[in-house]
Amino acid sequence: MDQTSIFALIGVVGTISGVVFGYIGYKRGLQKDAYSEGIDNATLRSDTEYIKRRIDEILLEQKDTNKSINNLAERVTRVEESTKQAHKRINKIEKEVSRSGDA
């Protein structure tokens, strides 16, 4: 084999190995991209699920709070009615006392 054939062979081998290593690098890059995209999707899903759970918990807390407010509103109404009745009785007693003091 002469020098020209050796250089030509080295050039062909170098070109083929460049193409092979380039393809391997390309595939590895695709795998890394797919892996990164998978991690991003998984993170997004878990964050979304967390947000959904928290919203459900907040809605339950809001329902409990609304029940408490309604109970308090009912109790305030009863207290107001009781106070109204007590004022009527007090006014009646005051009239009786003022009449007996006039006599």
C-alpha cells in the first residue's frame, strides 16, 4: 500500500467514525431532552395535584366557616329576641313602679 491509499483510508475511516459518533451524540441528546421533558411534566403534574388538593381543603374549610357563621347568626337572632322580650318586661316593671310611686 502506498501513502496515498493510507491517507485515503484514514480519511474514510475518520469520516465514518465522525458520522457514527455524531449520530451517537445526537441520540444521547434526544434521550437527555426526553428525560428533562419527562421530569418537567412530572413536576407540573405533581404541582397541579397539590394545588387541586389544597383547593379542595380550602373549600371544606370555607363550608365549615359558613356553617359556623350561620350558627352564630341564628344565636344572635335568638339573643336579640330575648333582649327585646327582656326590655318589654323591664318597661312594664318601670311603669308599674312609676304608678305605685305616684299613688
